[in-house]
Amino acid sequence: MKYKKYFRKTSLKQKNIGNLFLNIIKQKNPKSFLEIGVFHGVTARNVCELMFKNHGDNFNYIGIDIFDESNNYKNEVVPSKTFNNPIKTFYFKYIKKQNPYSLIAVEDLLSKFKKNIKLIEGDTNKIFHNIDLKNIDFIFIDGGHDYKTVKNDLEQSYKIINKTGTILCDDWNLSQALGVREAIIDFSRERNVNYEIVHERFAQFNLS
């Protein structure tokens, strides 16, 4: 499968990064997937398409995002929410009449899989510990990029993911968010779990 952008913004926009990401998912072949940082839902749609191809209706996807455009999270290195392409701006404003970075818009994009998905609006620093995710076998962390947030996401993921699961963190090499790398290194040392850097972009923890 090739990574599709679905006429929206995605953090995996660089050439071939999306395809490399899907290849990682394909190799792990999860049935129950959690994504932290849904944004426009592009990665979610690609992952759901892949799991549907591999497992039919026997899969689950959970996505968590703040869906907040205010300045409350300016320290989290939030991606730009405006399109450079005026056609996309026109499409969402006047045709879809949606904000692509909203719970409603992402639900619309994933409506094909509405029986298999659950979207949660909130800050993982506040809500992650209350979510029952014991059956999750793959977690993709691409939410807030502040050290505290990444560290929390890793700690909560480590507690809830099953014993053969995978945790994949995006933006290991993002110079604007050094807290990501620092949190990964500290988490690895404190929990005594190893990780590998994949494509100079992702930090992957295999917990098997």
C-alpha cells in the first residue's frame, strides 16, 4: 500500500516517509492500534485501510487529539493548520464546510470504518491514565512534543500496552522539539528498555 494524503495535511508529508511508516505497520501487523496526535486524520485513515486489508472488520483503532486551535498548547510544537494550497482552503471552507482539524472532520474521513474506530478529544497528560487500552498492540506517539508530554505518553503506553506490543515515536530528529529525543532517552534508561532509530525519523520500542 502507498500512503495517501486524502487532500489534507499530514506530519508524514515528506517523500517516502509515509510509505516507510506503513511498511513498519505492515511488518508488525497490529489488530488494535492507538494513535496519539490524530491531526487531520490522514495517518489514521491509512492505518485503518491497512488493517482492514489484513484483518477485515476484525481490527480496532483509537485516536487521541486535543483538537484545539488556541494558543494553550504553543509549547507543544503544533503543526501549521493552514493550507498553502488555496484550492484546499476553498474546498474545506465552502464545499465541505469543515475545519479539517476537528473531531467532526476526522470522523467524516474515517466514516468508512465507524464500527472499528474510537476518537477521543483531550490532553493525554490529563486523560491517558483513565483509558482502558490493555488489548492495544501498537501505539504511535505523535502528539505534544514537549518533554513532559512525550515522557507521559511513553510511561502510560508502557503500562498499558500488551507484552508483545510496539511503541513508535515520531520526530526523533526534529530539531525544533528536542524534548522528544530527551524524553525517549530518559524513558529508555529509566525503564531499561531498548529502542532503535528507524529511517532517522522514528524511535521504535519492541516490548516482546
